[in-house]
Amino acid sequence: MRHALLSVLPCVVLGVVVALEGVASAQDPHGLAGPHERSTAEDLLRRARQARDARRWAEAEAAYEAALKAADAAWTTDAARAEIAAELGLCELALGSYRDAADHLAQSLRHRGVLRSPLAERAEEGLMKAESRVVTLYLGVSPPDAEVLVDGKALGRRAPTYELFLEPGQHTVRARLDGHSEAVGAFDGQAGKASSLTLKLPRAPERAAAVTAGAGPARPAAPSPPPAARQALPLTELRIGGAALATAALAAGTVFLLRAHVIDDDAAEREVVLRRQGWTPTTCWWPNAPSACVEIRDDVAERDLFATLGNVALATGAVFGIATAGSFLAEKWILDETPVRRRVQVVPSTTGTQAGFVLQGMW
């Protein structure tokens, strides 16, 4: 019996080791990364944090930028990449590189739900400071697979909408796609202000003629609404503008509510200290109330103001968002057209601190 038990024991240990390896693999969403890539990213992060703590911002910026590239190569989690992007943006902010700082801080805050609370708050404050020094451009492109160039430099990605941060001044945006005429837009951006631009690429005439020639005998064209009616309801521009306003309102509401939450936490901590000193809830009602009561009333008024602004902004964003989504359902009755339902989706989106929806597709 004893020999049988000893022979079974190695098998049990082996099974436990295999099970633990399986659990580790399940917890690592990017298990394909090799140890070399992960060790490189960790070494760069260690160097970046040391430089940051010593306030050597240029050295920290270079190390965090290299760490972000190494993290992409190592298939790290969204939380790890968001944290590196936030730290990189804060270093760029300290160096006065406001456009790069805004880009990286906005990139990190797209995953705000997985960021540690202190870092997320620092990133929010840093983004507000960076945005006051740059131009925010909300760009819509149709068709969405067109290549976009800003001041002659390609963005390197293709999407129906973009949020771009640019230096103040004159800028030119181009969009091009095979079989379509090029679309060009120009604007004069001012620091701290947002601009919106929509580029629509019409199909090239020769391409349209070739398609018509190869399609056989021409059929009578379906009647279309008068041009005046189409110009009166620029749905594409309204939808992009509505989505941009909803996003801005929801972001502002989140910032206001966060500020109200911080003030409320400070007030709660102060109340604990004052109670230990013998204060009661009626102390501030006395005729000779201490001077600290004035500060308490100011904090309460400021908290209520930010909470009200936050709720109003969130409600406004929800109204714009619902109106934008509802435009797809109302399109058939407004323009007597059937909306392309298979190319547009309204996807709910929730994080630990906010909820909303994302419009996906092309219109």
C-alpha cells in the first residue's frame, strides 16, 4: 500500500503543475509573447520610472515611448498599455509637448475603467491642460476606408471618424481613395477650441461611366428627392456633429462629477477630524460659529455646483446621443429612403465609471 501511494504521488504533483500552468495561461490574454519581449518592456519601464521619480523628463519620455512600443510587441494587456500611455503623456506635458501629450493621454483614457484611480485623475487633469494649448479636430470621412493626410502626413489608420490634436494655426486635411475624387478641407485652428470637419469623396466620373457601360442596358433611374430637400437636411454632418457633441458633453459631465466626488471626500475627511475635536452637527448654527464653518459652506456649495453641472452635461450628452441614434430610424420618413441597416450598428459601451453607446459603421 505504501509503495502504491509513493508511485501515485509524482503523478499528482505533475497534475497540479500542469493545472497551475493552465490557470496562468488563462489569466494571460496574450500568452504568445515570449519572455524576451516581456523582460525588455519591464526593463524599460523600470528605467522610465526611475527617470520620472528623478524628474529627468526627457529621459523618462524616451524610456516610456520605447516601453509603449515594446508593450505592443509583447502583446500586453490594455491596462498595461493604458498606464504606459498615461505616464508618457504626463512626461510630454512636463516637457511642453502639448500635442503629443494630449494624444497619449486621450489614448490612455479610452481605457479609463482599467486605470488606477490616482493615475486616471492625473491623466484627466493633464488632458484638460494639454487641450487648452492645442486644437482638437473632430473629423468625419466618407467612405471610411479613405486614406487621410493632415498637412501632407498620412495618419496611418483608416476609420469613419477621428479625434485629432493639432498645433494652433492653418491646417489642410486631404482624403483620397481609388475610384473617387480627392476631398480637401482647410481650417484655422485656435488653441483651446475644437473644430469639426467632414470630407466626402464623390465617385470619380470615369469609374461611374465604366460601371454603367458594363452593366448592360440602362434602366430608368428611380426618382430622387429635389436637391433643395437634400441640402436642407445634411444628415451626415448632423450625425457626426451630434456624436461629437454627445462625446464632449459626456466627457465634461464625467470631469464635473469626479471633481464633486473629490470635494465630497475632502469634506468627509474634514468632518471626521472636526468630530474628534468636539464638533457636533449644530456647531455651525451657533451665533459665534468658528471661521472654519465658512470654508465648509463654500466646499458644500462648490460640490453641489459641480454635481449639478455634471448631471446636466451627462443629460445633454444623452439627449444628443439618442437624437443621433434616432436619426437612423427616422431617415426613411424624412428622406423617403431606406437606411442601410446592415452597415450601421449602435453598440452599448460601459466601464466602471460611465455608460453610453458607440455608433459603428458608415453612413
